[in-house]
Amino acid sequence: MTNLQYLYITDDTDVACSYKLPNVLNDRVIMAHLCWLIFLNPRLRWLDSYYDPVVDIPGCRLLAKAISGLSQLTTLEITIFCREELRFQVGAEIFFNCCPSIRKFKVVVDKPHYENRPQDWDLRDVGDTEWMVASRKEEPLTNLEDLELWEFRDSTSTENLLPVFAHCPNLKKLTILALSEHYNHDVIGRFIGKACPKLESLTFGSEDFETRVEVMESLPAQQVRDIYFQGVFDGSQASPHFSLAIQQHSKTLQTIQLTSTRDVTKISVAVILEECINLKVLIINGEDYNEDGSMCGLYATLSDLLERPWNAVKLTRLSLSVSVCDILIGPADPPVVLSEIKEAHSSRLEEMYQRAKALKDLRDMSLDVMVLTEDEYGELSFRAIEEPLARSEESEESEESDDDD
């Protein structure tokens, strides 16, 4: 099969593929089969493997040796399992042995599903030379445009991580799904921005907000096109810092999607709507729940939404959560008398709808209302209209009782 260019390997019996490995639990056999198939097809351009073998260092080196011979490979997507402390080394062995032809690199490294692990097997009769790779390739991956960094938890250091980004100077799309506090996020963010100056699309799932902002600020101005940020947003610090990073790329940004995974946080979108003149998609994911049942999400206030003009007139999709607390919820006995704050709130809602209506290219709009009441959460966490217009319910009740007297 020396002319084979695409190979997809899986153990899923319901999926039609070019080759299916036998369903065995011997990971040495699985790795041997996988490497054998790769060695047989030196002209592969696309390699997808989801058979999920469990590897140790010898097995990883054998796989890296096989991949190093694929001089025409452009896309590599592979899933492997290993011990926690080997996560970074396993991914690095494969990454640094790819040929410069590679354009997309995605290696998923996870922990094993079962206890029959390679490191428990007897390797006394297996010589080290059998598993050794001749050397890591020194040529940078100049054609690599799409990198999804494998998850390595705390298995390496900031210093060992930086050479990965230095090895792909023409990167355009970067995905980092997890980066723990074990690493220096400021240093990594600035280094990525300088080592990969052509980045256009950023997908971060990091728990730390600073890495995302540092990358954007370190890149040349007006370059980033798409950002997909998922993680923690600190309402007291993230919004101003994030707004400055947005301004740096306001003319090129076309897609912004933000999702909070911890707590419910207020975020400012005024700068986005005013300055991102070529923006087509804006998604601020609202109320959601984590696996432990805790609420999370991002919301914007009406005051923030209407603070500045909406110049993002090319929007085709708009999804926002708007905070509401001072409006009537449910039926009320007539006559219904709206307070000053409720009338102002209704007026601002109408203004927001009119602005959305003026977006001629808009095809998909979702505006969710987030409501928290005192009875449920102990305090009014969302303010649709901010001070000084807002007045407390206690003050209104006090005025009404004085009138009755």
C-alpha cells in the first residue's frame, strides 16, 4: 500500500474505515500493529488513529520513529493513553519527530481506562536500542498552521514547554484546552505572541485569564480573527484588560465566543460592539450549570450594552445574556403601576431591541434574560440598570408607607 495517502484506524465496529485492529487488551500488540501500518505506508498525508493504545516511553519512541518517516504527512490526529507523569514527554516525542510537511497536529493524551498498563510488564529481555529514535528533527515545522496542544497537566515546566511554540513559527490557529497554575502564564502568553507572530485564531480553555490576554497583546496589532475563550473570567479585572486586548485587534476580529466555567460573572461588551467593525459572530454564553450543580455563565448589563454606539453592523449571529432584576415577573393585580426604575428599564430594553433590529445582516439572535431573586440566592446579583438610577425596594416601600400615612 505504498501509495496510500489517508489512513483512519479505530476499534469502533460501527464505523466503516480502511483498517480495523483486533480488539485486544495487549497494548504492546496494539502499538506494534499501529506502527506496522504506518511503516507500510510512507506516503501517508493524513493519519487519524482513535484506537487508544496505552503507551510507555519505549512504545512512544517506537510510534515517534514510525511517524518520523512520513515525509509527506500534513495532518496528524491521534489518541493515546499513558501515566500522568509521562503526558508531556509522550506528546513531545511525537511532536518533535514530525516532518516539516505537517500542517495540522492534534494528539490527545489521557490516562488509561484500565489497570493493565505497559509499565507493569516484564521488559527485561527487550533491549533499549530497539525502541530508540535516532534523533529529534531539528528543522522547525514551518508548514504547521493548526496546533492543538496536548494536555500534560503538571508533567513538565514552563522552560520545557516554550520550545514547542518556537518550533512552529508560522502557526495560524492555536488551541490550548488546559494549562494549570503550575506554569507561568504571563511568560507563556508573551512567548507565544512573539514566537508565533502569524496567529489568527485562538482557542483557550485555560483556568487563567492572563494567558489569553497576554497572547493577544503580544501579537502584531489588527491580526487576530477568531477567539474562543472558555474558562474563568474575573469580573473585577478581566473586563478592562480584555477590552484593551480587543481594541488591539478590533478591525480584524470576526468571531468572539466566550464561555465561563466558574461562577456567574459580569463582562463588558461595550467596546466589542462599538469597535469591532468587521465582527460577524458574537456569542457570550449565559446561564449554565457545572457538573457539581453550581451555576456559571457570563452576562452583560443593559447599561453596558447601551453605553456606546453599535458599530458592529456586519453581525450575522448575536447571542447574549442580559441581567434583569427590577422588572415585574409573573402576573400582577391591576392597576399595575410601574416605578421609575421599571419604566427606565423597559425603555432601555426597547432601545436595545431597536439597535438589534438595525443590524441588517443579522440572521440569528438570542437574548437571554438572567434573573436572580433575593429569596433564591440571598442578594440581587444582577443589575439591569446600574447606579445612580437604581433604587432599592426598601426605599420604594418606605415611600409608599409614608404616602399611606
